[in-house]
Amino acid sequence: VQLQASGGGLVQAGGSLRLSCAASGGTFRSYIMGWFRQAPGKEREFVAAIRWMGGTPNYADSVKGRFTISKDNAKNTVYLQMNSLKLEDTAVYYCAVDMTPWRPVVSTRAGDYDYWGQGTQVTVSS
């Protein structure tokens, strides 16, 4: 399984970015895709997650109403649309896949995700 994250960059506060995560090397329909982020000196934290088979996405409280996770099953790609970016959103963003089949509750724990992308830097400036 390989995950390739892209789309990070430098943006002013209030701006938008869209991250992409292309997945390959497996069949993902029974799994969950997540986005996490890690700021300097901080632990990796959950941002959002979505099931490949659909359903209501999950979001961290800090990004609800600003970020949207979506997927394109045909392209095996998950997106994270980030709007109204704040300084505190600055971090390296990672996509990951939880390969526990049909996990009943979406996990927000990084340890439950089995494969990770390489990370993409998002920097929000004032």
C-alpha cells in the first residue's frame, strides 16, 4: 500500500488549500482514510476521516465547519479542502489508511492507522 500526499504550501490566514492523497497497492473499499497533522513540538493529531464506502465524515472540533474531507473512488484519492485557514493550522499534514475491515467506529487514534503518506507541509502566514 502506498499513499502519496500533495497540495500543501504557503497561504495567508483566511485562505484555502486543497490536499490530495492518492492511494495505491490495495483495495480500499472496506477501510477508512484519515488526515492527521503534526505541528512542531506537538503530537500528531486527528483532523478528519472518511470511509471509502461512504457515510458521514468525522472531523476534529478544531476544523469543523472549515475543512471538508471527500473522496473519489474511481481515482482512489481522498481530498481535504481547507478553508478559512488559521495560523494554528500550520503543520505537516499526513494521510493514512486504517485497514481494519469494516471498523464500526471511525478511529481518531493515529495508532489505529496502518499506512501513512509522506506528509505535506501547510504553512499559514499572517
